[in-house]
Amino acid sequence: MAKEITSRVNDYSQWYNDLVIKGGLADYSSVRGCMVIKPYGYAIWEKMQAALDKMFKDTGHVNAYFPLFIPKSFLSKEAAHVEGFAKECAVVTHYRLKNDPNGSGVMVDPDAKLEEELIVRPTSETIIWNSYKNWIQSYRDLPLLINQWANVVRWEMRTRLFLRTAEFLWQEGHTAHSTSKEAVEEAERMLGVYTDFAEQWMALPVIQGRKTANERFAGAEDTYCIEALMQDGQALQAGTSHFLGQNFAKAFEVQFLNKEGKQELVWATSWGVSTRLIGALIMAHSDDDGLVLPPKLAPLQVVIVPISKGEEDMKKIFEKCEPLLKELKSKDISVKFDDDNTKRPGFKFAEYELKGVPVRLAMGMRDYENGTIEVARRDTKEKSSQPFEGIGTYIENLLYEIQENIYNRAKLFRTTNTHQVNTWDEFKEVIENKGGFVSAHWDGTSETEEKIKELTKATIRCIPLNNATEDGKCIFSGKPSKERVIFARAY
């Protein structure tokens, strides 16, 4: 199976596609730009959902659901918002089909034109804030902390499985607050939640920061983000949290009666992550033999492959391993005993390696008689023979060790591929020949930011939070600068 996977060095893009398709995560759809998420890929998303959903609820949020369709007039109410999404919107104009009188199937019924076109949601701020104006009357109704799990449509011209598709799955939080301070704290809190999830569950080290004015979410006063580095040296935005100020409250006239009996506009945030995180998981950790999945997100954490010459041997090995299966399941560890006798053990080994199963156990009759079992870990490909007695506790500890090792390996990669530069020539050389994160001074102007992007295809990924003050000169303009920002080429 590994021979069917393109090498990362030869063609990183094809390597990624090979892993998505051959690893059974997703497939192409007959609808241009859309994908089918297969059961194994969706199982990863379900694990992500479960972890994030608990984190959201632990911070006081509740789930709701809002319509897929947004009246066109709603998008017109917030100018920056509509400008940011106008080119990506899918529009519903009619509500009925009819048989074509020429006998060539169905056609749109011209008499069924909608009075007002509906936009298939690219994001839900407008439809949600139209509801919030009816829900919020007094300071007692605040804060309003709501999240929804949904699909959205952004009509991308250049698509890539998981990373950029016309339709994708995500969650979007939308909150309302009585003060600016509370809203900013909420946006920063949720950035912290995303950081914890990325690092503790995805084993993915990230940089927390703020976006420049050019890169902010359409309609936001400030956008916070987490940025991760992929193995090809390109950055990937892994989550965003937005302080929306009072822009949407003004657009939809959402006011509340404060404690002094005066009407005030509410303050807002929104924040979201999507199935793009599965793409990040693949590109950050996997290798030329297949997926490498952190145990916390692996659909299958442990597989036991019996090596037997017949039904009698298979039965003995199963009976030996049955208590282990029950023990691991009692520890909430997902485990499978693969007794499929239509596939050879070697084929199974390659298949589970391709799918990134963190721990593979193998037992033959010699192991059975010696009271041992072979343990193979996916992250390092190390194999060892372990005593069968106490193996459940050993595996539990090993899964923690693998999770930590995958994170540390990714963090070392990021450290090794983060470069500090002070001149334009240094910057160009690193961006072109080394890649990775580049820490450099910038004069703070949109003009310089755009020019650097035009000349090098590198963008400012973020202005790191808690950035140290450092006098310097902008690498491009030579103008004074008080801090460094993070540049990279990105997905």
C-alpha cells in the first residue's frame, strides 16, 4: 500500500491527496468542488466535535440551529460583511421545478421565482443577529452564548479536499455582550479553547495572534487566530475568533436596556473551526507510509492482529486476548480484534499503518505459548515484545506517550523551521528556499503588506499575542517598527 503513496519529497500535493483517498477519509463528489466525507474521515470529525463541544459547554455555551438560507437583504445591511463574501455566495432564485415540455427531463419553473433571492449561508452572522434583536431586550438577557454545528457554502474556484471545498462542515459561535470588555474577553477565551484543542488533542503546536487589518474577517473590529506549520513549510490557519464590536448590532438594531434604564447597542463576537482541521492533522503528522494520527483523535486506537495457521489457533489467541479487549474498552480505548481470515497478516499490517492506527498488537502461537505479545507503535515504527500480563496498562501509558511524542515532534519541526530575518534579501531567500515561519519587522501599513505579498506570495499570518516590543526597521520599506510579525506562504 505504501508503494501506492507518492513521496512527500517528490510531490507534496499528490502525497496529501493520496492519503485522503487511499486512507479512506474522503472522496470526490459529482458536485464540482464538493467532497464526500467517508466513514473513517467522519469518525475523526466526530471525535473533534465531541471534544470541542464539551469545551464549549464547559465555558457556558449552548447549541442552537439557524436556517441554511439567508435573505439577500440581510447581507446588504453590513457593508464590509457583504463585500467580504459577495464573490463566494451561492444564490437560490426559484423554488420549483417542472417537466421540460421538450421531454428532456426537468427545468426551472419560470413562474416560481422567489420575491427575494436567498443566499446559501457562507456564514451566519446576519441570520443570527436578525433573531437576536427579538431575543435581547434587557441586560438580564446578556451574555448570550450560542454555538451551532452546521454546513456552509463558499463557492471556491480552486478546491482541495478538506482544505478548501465549496461546502464544508464547521461550528460557528455567536455571542452578545453588554460591554466591549466582555466581548473582547470572550473572543480571547475562545481562542484559548482552540489553542488547547489543537495542542492537546491534535498534537499540533500553534501560534496565537491577531490578524492585520487586511486579513481580518469581513465585518470584524479584530480577528484573533491560531496558525500552524505544515511539513512542507507552509502555514495553515487552524481557527479564528472575531471581536465584531457593535457592527452587527447597528446593522440589525440589537439594543438592550442597561441597569440605568438606558438603551445601548450590544457587543458581539463570532468564532469557528471547520473540517479543514482534518487536513491540518494529515499534513502536520503523516509520513510516506500513510496517516499518523494522535491517539486522542484516532477512530481506532489499538488493533490486535492474530497470526494463526487455522481456526483452532485463532480461537486460542482470541480467548487469550478477550480479557484484554474488555479491559481496554473499559478504559475507553477503542480496540479491534481482526479475525478476518481472507487477508494475510502482512496485508493487515500495511492497511493499519496506512490508516494511522497508533498501536498495533500481533500474537502468534509462539507468543501465545511464551506469554508475550508484539507491540508496534505507528509514530516511531518501533516494535517490541512485551509480557502479556499487564499489557493493558502498558498500552494505556503508551498511548499517552505517543500523543506527547507526536506533539513534541511537530513542535521541534516548527522551531527548526522558524527563521528570524532583518533584511529584504534575507527574507526573500528564506521564503523562497527554506519556507516555514519568518519573524520579521513590518512598518504596519497595508501598502507594504500587499507589496510583500505580491512579490513573494508570503502573507502576514499573525501579529503574535503578547508580542515583545523590539525596535527595528521594516524589512521592505526600512521605516521604524516596534515589533516583529510572522510571515509565511499559506494554504
